[in-house]
Amino acid sequence: MNRTENVRNITVRDLAALGLQDLAYLRALTFDGAEGFGIFAADGTQVAFAPTRALAELTVREHNLEPVSVH
């Protein structure tokens, strides 16, 4: 089986876990009335909130993850 076939046959569970150890998603949002950026695990679980994008990116990188924007 080649890589293309592997990707086409990926399970929903495996897709949700893809990047779990490497990525954190950042999304602008309002939390308890304050605007800022939510930090989310690759599976969509919100793990933190930061008042600025710069602080969100710093927080993610301190945990050896790569920040990725979600629009």
C-alpha cells in the first residue's frame, strides 16, 4: 500500500490524532468577556487562552509545539 492509499484509508480517530504531539491551533475568540486567542490541541480540545496572539504563540512554543492558525 502506498502513501496515497494510506491517507485515503485513514480512520476518523487517526485523523483526529494527527499532529496531536506536534501542533497547537490558535483561534481568535472571546472568553469570559475578554478578546484574545484560544489555544487548542490537534483534536480540538481547548487547552488555554491568551490575551494576545504573541503570548499564545510563545506559550505554544514553550511546550515544543508549532502554532497553526485557524480562521
